[in-house]
Amino acid sequence: MLITVLVFLLILTTLVLIHEAGHFFVAKKLGIKVEEFGFGLPPRVFGIKRGETTYSINFLPIGGFVKLYGEDEAGTGNVKLSIEAAQRAFFSRPVWQRALVVLAGVVMNFVLSVLILTYFFGISGVQTPGDKVFITEIVKDSPALRSGLKTGDQIVSINGEKITSSSQLVSTTKQHLGEKLRLIILQKNKIEKNIEVTPRKTYPSSQGPIGVGISSDIIIKKYPLYQAPFVGLMQALSYSWLILSGLGGVVYQLLVHAQVPKGVAGPLGIAQLTGQFVAIGPLAVLSFVSLLSLNLAILNILPIPALDGGRLFFILIEGVTGRKVSTKFESYAHAIGMALLLALIAVITLSDIIRFISGQPVLPKQ
């Protein structure tokens, strides 16, 4: 349990610090004054000033933050600055510079995900389903048991059609319910055998028409190092689309059905998942970090007030119209956005607690 908590805190802190480092380095590069780069969240425990920036260690060991000069107080117009000071302030910079600073955190999280995926595709290899389908379980009193099928048998073909995936086998059997099928199987001793089996028209939902458990073989696939970054990028983009689609489903379920969809987790649920990945091994944890980093990037780029995407939205409005959005209106919007986000986190956390107490898994079984 302690290891899970420590790994969870390490992952969360690393992802947030990388995000904030994006803001930090781009702001520094553009000459915007960075007042503080904090490790953890206030209250401050220790701080040391180097140049114009204070580097601090804070009491809550979760994440970090970057405080830009003129991002909040001066940006509201409540503080009068000298011309020299205003030139270093975030709010006085051109639209494109402020947009780059805001986007930098999202980009860093996305790049981290791509780098991890590149490592998997180019160095450690990724597990992918092969083109062989094996029987892993035989159900009692099923057509499979009566036909003589055994665990470990490879299903080579059905009615002369070569079987190369589990989904293909399921689809084929359901198309021929009540009909006799001719199977060619390859036994553990590498001997081919012809077997006839008739899929049931009615069957328990947990068993299937034939009454077998099946799985594809697993192969380790690697790409040349010059191809791996491109493959990693494409995979990250593919995952990003799935995450966006999933977020759309979450919003629909919350608004229409007033319930948290299965598989959606808050901090407690993510901590539970961390424990599961820790139990599997370091590579599983690294894969989990990649997905979390990508989720953080996608969530932050959405045009929701209080998030990077919300701040970017107001900056883009200024870029298009040539006029700054009312600082008072923007402040209210971010405050309302933060309140709604905190309420959403509270609802999801409550769902996590209920699921945890009832012993249900974070991710529903397929």
C-alpha cells in the first residue's frame, strides 16, 4: 500500500512538474519574468532565489506551479507598473507570446507521452495480438466439450475459412447458430485434427455459442529507431481521439443521466489503478504514465475556464478582435470554471469511494 501511494505521488508530481516546466522555459526564453517555480503546493517550506526567480519547496508534495510576473494581479489592472516593469509582465506581451506560454505545458505532456510510446515501439517492443487463436477454457456441458475440443488447441479454420483473430471466430460462430461447423484444429502435439461442432442458438451470456474461452497469441513487435518516433506520434494522436471521445461520453452521461460513467476515475480511482500497474511491473507503470500524461494534455487544452485551454481561448479572442476581454469578466469566468471543476472532481471522487467500498474494479470487465 505504501509503495502504491509513493508511486502515485511520484507520477502525479512528475506529470505536473513537466507541465509547469513547459510554461517556465518558454516564459524565460521570451523574457517574461518568472517570479517563482514551486515544487509541491503552498504553504512554502523552503525557497532559494536565483536571479529573479525563487525556487521553492512546498508543504503539499503534489505537483508544482509557476508564478509569472503580471499574470494575475497586474493582469487585472489593479497594480500600476513602470514602463520597464510592464515590459517584463505576462499581460503586456503580444498575443502569440502569451499563447505559446499557455500552450507549452500541454505540449510538454504530449511530448512526454510520445517519448514513452517511442521507447516501447523502438526499444522494449510492444505486445500485439498475433494471428493465431487458442482455446483457453472449455465450459462444462457445452458443444465444445462434447466435440472433443481441449484447452491449448489452436483453431486453424472454420468451414475452410482461416481464423486469424478472436473477433473473427466469435463473428463466424454467431453467423452459423444451429449449423454444424467443420473445424481444423492444431493440438499441442502439433497434430492437425478435424472436429465438428454445432453452435447453440440459446446459451448463457457468459459462455458463448460454443462454450469456449479463447485468446490470440501475443507477439512482441519492434520498429526501427528511425520509425519509432513517427509510430509513437501516430499512436499518441490515436489515443488522443479516444480520450476526446470518452470525455464527450462522460459529459453526456453526467448531463443526461446524472451519473458518473463506469471506467471514469478521480484521484482515488487513479491511485487504485496505480496499485494494479505497480503489481504488473515497471513497464506497465511507464505505460500508465504515458496515458496519464496524454489525458492531462487533452484535458488542459479544452476551452474550459481555469484551465490552460480556457486561458488560451480568451487570448485567441483578443487576437481575432484586437481587443482584450474584460479582465473582470475573465476573472469571473475562471472562478466559475474552477468551482465547476472542483464540483466535478468531488462527484467523481464520491463515486470512487462508493466503488472502493463495494469492492468494484475501476475499469469494468469486458
